[in-house]
Amino acid sequence: MRATIAWVVFAALAISCGLLTILAITSETGLGGLRTGGLLAFVPVVPVISLYLWLDRYEAEPPSLLVFAFSWGAAVATFGALVINTASGEAIRASGGDPTTAAVLVAPFVEEGFKGLALVLVLVLRRQEVDGVIDGLVYAGFTGTGFAFVENILYLGRSVTEPGWASTAPVFFLRCVASPFAHPLFTSAIGVGIAIAAASRRPVVIVGAPLVGYLVAVSLHGAWNLSASQGLSRFGATYVAVQLPIFVGFVALALLARRREGRLIDRHLSVYARTGWLAPGEVGMLSSLSGRARARRWATATGGRECRRAMRDFQELSSELAFLREKMLRGTATADARDLEFAMLAAMAALRGRFLSRPGDAGPS
């Protein structure tokens, strides 16, 4: 019941913030600018989201939480940032300063704060869903993508209102082609922070890791906005010399984190192979993405869609089991971890019976 109430409250908040944001954007761009800006801003959304889903292949996150993260970024975070950034710009203008400095001095703190709040809520309310760095990056990526989508509607919608759409092409290139990962990248620092916090029992780490991640995100965001405010040529030089290497570094971190997940799955599932719950060949298959793909193809050829679905669920559950065992060893698992472990093993045994073609068949290895 509490979960249902929480989702209803969030839906009402997201819809309200989303509608108010649309009204604010429309007041600047008109309906034509909103429509065209929305279509152009949507172009990078699917590729970016697809890459995060590809990264999260060992254990896909609950669709409901991914929708929450994207919706929070697109509605709640953008509306909150729009209100505070606008008010800050007006306050700076009223005091005789340059309101454009708000993009460097205010916006990074505000926007990363609102985006990061989504990740903190996942950590506090659904900590069991954060199993490692990959999960933190995925939630950060979905939140940042939602935020960037709506922000791009505003900037592209404004450009459409100019005579001849003179600035639409460069705005589209800079925001949707050259830097579609900017907002997800900034917030990824907070995602790493919540992953570290979820794996610890020490209060100083649980509080400090997300805070350090937030400060890193603000620094990255501020440096990006500063370079963007200094002209196209300087932005291009900074992009190549600084921003691009940082992006490559985060990609390398993500791939290393995913490889670590494979090794972790192999190490923890080997325990169940020694005790007879799993076959050795199954452990090899489950700890390799290519092995999992071959197993799903085999299941499809053997028993069609139903068999493939059982194999997919078997693989997903094996990842959850390995991550649960990791938490048990770290001392961060819930009190019912042992019961949950046995329930997962029993469920995997039932799933195995659905995709094996004959008794004693261990399936693909």
C-alpha cells in the first residue's frame, strides 16, 4: 500500500512539474517551437538510453525505477532548476551583475542537486536495487537523459523562433550530436557515489560518497558551462582537450565495472556449483555476456519464446543471486538474505526445468 501511495504521489508531482515546464517553454518558443524542438530533442534520446541498457546487461534494473529516473530528470529536476536558475539570474541582474554568470555559478549546483536527488531517493528507498557502479551509472544516465531532453527542447525551440532558423543547425549539432552524454556524464559522478554508499555500512561513507560525487558533478558541469560561455573556438578546444578525455575515462570506468560484474558472478556462483545447485558449465555461461547470448539463442531454437523467456529469467536471477551473496559477505544484506538466497536457488531450479529439453541436459555451456 505504501509503495502504491508513493508512486501516486510521484506521478502527481511529475505530471504537475512537467505541465508547468511545458507551459514555461511554450511561453518562450510558441507551440511551433515546442513541437519542432521536441522532435529534434528526441533524436539522441533513444540511442543514449539504448547504450545504457546495453551496459546494464548482466542484471537489468526494474523498468519502474528507470521510468522514475527518466521522469524525475525530465519533469521534477527541470522544473526545479528552471525556477531557481531564472530567479537567480534575475537576482544577479537586479544587483547590477551579469545574469549570464548564473550558468556557471548557480546552474551546476542547482541542476546537479535536483538530478542527484533522484539517485539519493533510489539509494534510500530501494537500496537493494543498487548492486554496483553499473547500477549507479544507469540511474544517473536515465536521469541525466531526461533532463537533457527537456532542456534541449527549450534551446532548440528558441532557435526555431529566429528568422530562417539560422541557429537551429549549430544548436542541434552542439547539444544533440557533439554532447548528448553531457548531462548523464555529470550526474554519473553522483551515480558512482551512491554505488559506493550502497556497498558500505559506515555512515561517513554512506553520506560522504554521494556528497563527493555531487561536488565532482558540479565541477564537471561548471567547467562545461564556462567553456561554452567563452565562444565557439575556445569551447571546441576545451571539448577536445578536456571534455572528450573525461568522457573516454567514464566509458572506460563503465566497461571495467561491467567486467568486474562478470568476475563477481563467476566467483560467487562457483560456490553453488560446488554444492550442486548449479552445473559448472552453467557458471561459465552465466558469467559471460557472450555465453548468455548463446544460451538464449539455444533456448529459442530448443523451445521457442517460452524457453527463451525462462533462460532470460534464469540468467537475471543468477546475477541477483551473485550480488546478494556479495552483500552478504560485505554485511550489507537485509536480515532475510538467507531466506531470499534459498528462494532464488529454488526459483532457478524451476526455471531450469522449463528450458531444458530433456532430463539431465545441462544446456549450453
